[in-house]
Amino acid sequence: MSRFFSETVSCPECSASNSVRIWESINVALDPDMKGKVLDFSLFVFTCEKCGSSTKLLFPLLYHNMSNSYMVNMVFPENEGDLSRTLSDISNLFLSIQAFSSDMSLVGRDYRFRAVFNPVELAEKIRIFDNGFDDRAIEIMKQDLFEQFDSEVNGGGIADILFDFSSGRPMFVTLFNNGQQTLCHFSRTTYLGIVNNMRESYGRFSSGGCEIIDRNWAREFIAATE
Ligand SMILES: [Zn+2]
């Protein structure tokens, strides 16, 4: 089930006290409405009851989709030591959930467990998994795109590349530091080639617990398997 607690937060504009919901975990199989609020980031904004101004509010969150077999943990470790401790904590949490959920036949299924560090990364994982894609192959494709751009005129000017499915088909959105963005073609042939070629290497390269599958992961994977 989804869990939250209430906390009193002062509005930065008018200082009024507001009671806001801080979500600890969201299970979209049980609370399907919550997915939209994560994808449009409205879950991480509170609107002051007194003056109506909106303020960002970030909190760690476990996003769980049982039907598509994945969990994404959004965490905000303060330093690297905290990061490995956080990852080991959430890996243990995952194992304990697996253990007591055995009658839900989670064990043995291809459950994916990821850590991300901001709502944009969380939303991207949801888009990738809910549309049936493999985030490891997606990150490898994104890394290829980064390298293509680096060798072109725009080199160095890219803020991020994100997987997108808003048009009903897969695309990449490239965000430039100057605020511009451009859509890039998604080749299903390339995607399927990566998934098939790397099926074995993924296993060798997997920690088994909670994993960070991001641009760094893709760079290390490509370097180790070339
Ligand atoms: Zn206010």
C-alpha cells in the first residue's frame, strides 16, 4: 500500500503553516492515480492554503509498480558514503520484501530495483518500464547519442537526454544548456540489437540488489564489454 505522513511546512512566501503529505511509498497497483502526480511532478509541489503560492517539496520516495515488476527508490544521500549505505539499506529492504512476498510469487520473477536521485530520473524510469523497455539498453543508447553530439558542433552544450513516450512511440528528447530541446529518432532495431547482444553481459555486470542505471553505468558497461 501507499504510505504517507503529515508534516507542517511554512510557506516561504507568507510564512503560513500548511499541513502537507510527505509520501514514503507509492504502490500504483493500489493507488493508480498517484502515477500521474509523479509524472507531472505535482506530488513534489505544495500550494499554500493562505496565499496560493506553490513551492517545491522534495522527499525520498519508494515507487512500486507490482504489475510491471519494478521498484524505484528516489533517494537524496548527502555524500558518497551515505550513498553506498543507502543502497545497501534499500537492497536489504528489497530482499525482505521479496522474502515475505514469496506467496505473491515475486521471487524468481524478473523484478527490477533501481535508485534515482531526482523526480526527473524517477519519471523517466516509470516511462521506460511502463512502456515495456529495458532501462539498461536505453542508457546505452543515450550514451551513444551523447557521444554523437559531443563530436558535433553542439558538443558540451547538452544538459540531458531523456527517454520520452508522450507521442505514443519511443523518442529521445535532448535538452541543451541554453534551454532549447530537440527530438531524436529512436531506432527499435538498435534497441533490440542491444537487448539481444547484451543479455549475458548484463548478468555479469549486475550487483543483483538496488542498482543505479544511469549515464555512468552505461559508460562503465560499454568500457567493460568492448
Ligand atoms: Zn503562503
